Amino acid sequence: VVLGDEGGGGGVAEGGRAGGKGGGKGGVTGVFLLDGEGFEAMKGGEEAGKVSPGEGWSSSPRKPSNAFADASPSRGGMWPMGGAALAGVTTTWHSEVVWTSRVGALVEMKQTVGPFDALGRPRAEVLWRFMIYQWGQMYVDVSLTAEDAERVGRPVSWALALERSMIGKPRGIEMVGVDGDPEKLLRAIYPQAVRESPTIRELPHQLQGGWPVAMIGRNGAVNPWWAAEQKAGVAGAGAGRTVFGVGIDGRNITPVGGRVSFDCMVLLNNPTALMMAGSFGQYLSPPRIKVRQGELDRNFPGDVDNDGFVDSYGFQVVRLSKGRASFVLDPTDVTAPRGSDGARPVFYPAVLFTVPAVERDAVDLKNSRMLLNIDGKQFADPPQWPDGSFLLQLPYVLDRPVGVEAVVVKK
């Protein structure tokens, strides 16, 4: 995903690995999926976790743990293109706007990677899906389908690369009438395992302070985040580039039917430190939904860990009962230790209302509308998802539990 390429850099972004001719002021920027070789080039070391800078890279203490890099090494080069034997293989791209509304848009890009076999089947197909919300959250899901996913190899890390000139002064938070350390408050927004980890010295919002876009991903490793600085004049770096990355723990990924997927979230529109910390915290630990009528759906496609939060789309799913649902959306951090209130801000949460299969015949979704009561305020007609479900994104930041009631009626 190329975010910007100022003229002269000659850079390209292909198959999750960056390259270029360098020499100009511009460089390759964007969101990347890196294989083992690309990861080494981006972070500048010979081995994950060691400060051993490569050509043009500055030495940095911001290292990842070894857990993800050792788990699933790529097998010979540019993911998912393969090794040097396939260097001449071309990749074709096809993009499509699948769905748009006033709440957000769903965009898909299909990447087909050769060579093709006797039956015309490609070596691999990669589907890049972008769920973009109106308030700047973009959820990225990448699915690889291949006859032999292990032979194609797996990426080991996400990376967000920006030109140094694109990065401004970090936008912190102002403490008005309150004594304390702003960073301590921002750290408290993250899940307990993150904020109390002795191995994490810098949190994602600190590593991306002042960035016009920011990224986060889930990982079971102790310290999955890494950052690097690339000097000017190096191939693909242009006038100098800064990189933030999130490792992918391959031990937690099992291909299903030759398909494997990877997810991350990107924040657009110059997010503040509070927007980063709040959005990252709720991505890592979604708000609780206490259902009074209806049911929380933990098996919606894209929910990788069955916690009710669909990683690839950025919403939680509530299944209607007889056309109705009632629940409390609680921003409290479920990982907070006992005795703590776990209070934190939750930014513009999204909920998808679905109709059970056994009730679809009774509910004419095409000719229906939804009425909502959110904390005593009346709303109506949230946009409908491609399958007829209703997608609600609350238009404000939650700092306390909020009651939501929904009913489907005929137009």
C-alpha cells in the first residue's frame, strides 16, 4: 500500500517488500508485509533482536523479540513471489470498491502471482482488503491462497515506512487542572500485559509520535514492536525513512485449506497520542458488550480468536433476536487487575447487527430499516452491509458504559 512517493526515488512496493533505485529525494512509503529477507533489510540487522545495522541503517535499541522472526522464516525472497528462480515472474493487480456508505468503505485488491500450472492455476493469490471508517481507522486484512502455502512462505512482520520529512512534532495531551505524567495516563489505556511488561520500553504511540498515519497489530510475543531509521541515499529510502513494525508470530497461524490471513490496523488523519493509545488499546483489548437481548456472535468470519471482535473489519457483531437487540457497550478494560476500575476511552466503536439464518425469511432486510436508542438519544437508518446486516459506528468517544437498543421495522 503506497502512501506516497515523491518524485526521484524510483521506489516500488511489490509483494510486501520495498526496493528502489534511490538517489532522489523521494522514497518508498507505505504499509508492507515483509518476508524474512525484507524484514532484515527494513530493520537493518542480520538476526532478529540484535543491534547489527545493515547498509544505511542507524543502530537502535528499539528491537523486536526473537519470538516472531524465528517462527516462520520465508523461503527465499520476496513474499509471495518466491526466490531468485522466480525473479522474472509478474504480478497482476485488480482493485474493486466493494461497498461504500456514510460510515465507511470496503475496498479489495486482488494480487495474482504466477507462474501458472497446466490447469491455469496461479502459484498464489493474495487478497488485500481495506475496511476504512469515517473517523480514520483502516483495518487491513491480507489473505493468501496457494496450493502449497508453506512453499510460498509466510511474512514475518508488518511494517509502516514513512519519509522523515512527513513526520511532525508529536501531539501529546494537555493536563488541565490535574497533576501527573501524561505518558503514565496514556500507558494506562493499554491492556495490562502491555503496560506492565518489563521488556516493553516504548509503546506504539511513542514509537510513532508525530506520524500522519500510525499502525498496530496483534502478536503473542513479549515485545512484538520494532522501529528503525534509514539514512538518506540508500536504495528506496530517498531523503531518509523511518520504519515502525509489528512482528507476526507464525506459531499462531495455521493454514486452513491452503489459506492463511494476516491483519493490522492503520490510523489515518494525523492521529494524536491519545487517539493512538486509545485506538491501539481497544484493538488489542476490545470493549465489552453485555447483551440483554440478542447474542454476541463470536464466530463471524474474520474473528481470529473468537472474542467477538472481527479483526479484519474492525467491528463487533451482535445477532438480533426476533428483530431486536439490547446491550451495554462497556469501555472498561477487561484485562484490568482486580480492584482497578479499568476506565479508558474507546474511540468510535462499530457494531454489526446480523439476523440469524432461521429468522431471515421472516425479516425482509431489503425493505426494512433499523431504529436505535443510544444512551437516550434516537438514531435511525445505519447503513446496510452487503449481506443486508446493519452497521453502526457510534459517532463519539466512550468513557463510560452506554446502553444501546435496536429494532428492525418495515420501511
